[in-house]
Amino acid sequence: MTRIITVANQKGGVGKTTTAINLATALAAVGQTALVIDLDPQGNASTGLGIDRDDREVSTYDLLTGGATLEQAMIKTAVPGLFLAPSTLDLLGVEMEISSESDRAFKLKKAIKEYSPNSKPIDYILIDCPPSLNLLTLNAMAAADSVLVPLQCEFFALEGLSQLLQTVDQVRDTINPDIIIHGIVMTMFDKRNNLATQVIADVREFLGDKVYKTIIPRNVRISEAPSYGKPALLYDLNCAGSQAYLQLASEVIKREKKLVAA
């Protein structure tokens, strides 16, 4: 059964897209078939997975406007078992195009539901959202089983977290009663910064087991990888960041098994 996880945080620069592409790569590396759906008009997830803008003939814009199916939008990446539904700048106008339609928040959910793979089914779909709580993010949350929240290890990140949690509650009350918080992943951790350690302690006190044990460190190799059109795991498998995302993938799979069993 395909599990759908939305990677969301309305605050930019927290490692959201980095988490989406590297977690998906790590899941594929351990034998799961994964699909990244890029819902951010900036298209950073698409670029980070090595898909040039000229090669994005069918995009998530076509998906949301009914111009293409998910199967038509999917592209193979350089990672075996990892696929991408790419984004283009056309997404900037999609909200205006579909805002008057009654099912405007369910366009992505419908596209995923209609997907019938010809070969191996997709184990995990990760949806990369824009850094805002708009109609694109609502589409992602309406389609998802759960939300994974990347949270930068800094004080101001805590303010954005409470707003996002309120949004998830509203989504649960209105358009997706089954959605849950899959987990909070602390990103860009610098062990030399005492405040970063305190932020992690505060988040763990507030959210308990919802916070993953894995902490993603601030890592130069992770920052360099997108400029080469590669996930960090392809760019440098042995760097601390890549190893952390492999650990996170293991945690995600364990949590999924518990959720499915429950």
C-alpha cells in the first residue's frame, strides 16, 4: 500500500526540499520504491534530482489542472527506484486557475488515486511543498496520510511550528480527517551552538515521541550536492548528512510499520 507523506513547513530555508529529495533517495537505497511530487513553483526538488527545466515536458501543473495523469508526469531519476513528478514555473498561476472549482483542494488526491502503475507499485510518495500555507500545500495535505516537518535548530523556527500544527489541525477538521503528524526532523544542527541544543530539548519536551531521534547536521556536502544535480547520497554517501538521512529513512519505515499495524 502506497504511503503518502507531505514534507511541509511554511518557513523557508529549513531544509524542506533537501529533506524531501534525500529521504526519498535513502528510501530507494534501502529497497523501497519512492516518488517525489514537486509542488513548489521554484522547482528545487526537480533540480536537486538532476532534472533539467527543458526536460520537464509534463509537470505537476498539468497534474493539478487535469492536463495529464500522474503516470504521464513521472520521470525516472538517476537513483534506481526513485521517480519524480517535476515542477515548473507554471505552478505560480495554478491557484488562480483552480480556485473557483469546488474540488480545488483535492486535485492532487484525485490524480494519485487514479494512478495505476503498470509495473512495481510505489511504496512511498513524498510531496515537497512551497514555503507557504497556500492552495498547493492544502492539496498536498488533502492527499497525504501524514506530514513530516523539517525544523531548523533555531529559536524562530519554534514560532512557525505552532502555526503549522494549527494548520494540520484545521486540515483534519475540514478536508482530511485521517491526516497525522508523522514526525518532526531537526535540521541544520551545529553542535557548537548551545542554542541549537536547547531548541532540540524544547521541541522534544513539547512534542515528545513525534520528534525523530535522527538529527540532520549542518553539512557542507549536503549544501553542495544540488549544484551538481544530485541528492547528497549520490554526491557523497559517506558524509555525515547522507548517513543521517539513511538513519531517518530507517526511522520513517519503522514508524510506518507501527502505523499500518495499528
